[in-house]
Amino acid sequence: MNTLHVKKGDEVMIISGKDKGKKGKVLQCAPSEGKIIIEGRNIVTKHVKPRKQGQLGGIVKAEGALYACKVMPVCSKCDKPTRVGHELKKDKKIRICKKCGAEL
């Protein structure tokens, strides 16, 4: 089973590619592929064919998938991109910021 260092709902910063340096919220995760979709980032154009009668086709802009290794989670406390650490608290594994130690 594959795991990712980011989860759905996390605030992340893109560290490489055309949207480098931009922040966004994770909408979807696909651990098996190692990809994520970020709200308002990596916009691609899709050619959509009408499927039902009366439905319009055309060119639609949508968020494309991005490899998870190209993003870093942003700490809510220090507001910087950070690596993820793990810590045990009350027999529960939590994710922490490697820079300031705050819970992610």
C-alpha cells in the first residue's frame, strides 16, 4: 500500500513546475498513482464531447493531477513549507512540522 505525505484538505505549496511557489488546498489524493489535485492550480484544457442530447460540448478548463513529490505541506503556525514528522501522543500517531514542531 502506498502512502502520501499530504492528505485531503491540507494547505500545500508547489515546489516545482509551472506553478512553482503557489499555494493551494488539496482536493483529491490518489495514493496508488502518487498524485494529487490542488484547488485552482495546474489548470489544463479538456475537450469535452456532449454525452446527452441537448448537452453542450466544448473546451473546458479544469485542475489536472500533480505528483505529490512536487508539493510540500504548509505549516499553519509558521506559514512556511515544511517536511512532515511523526510523533506519538496518547497512543495516536500525529503529523508535526519539522521546523517549529506544531501539529499539522
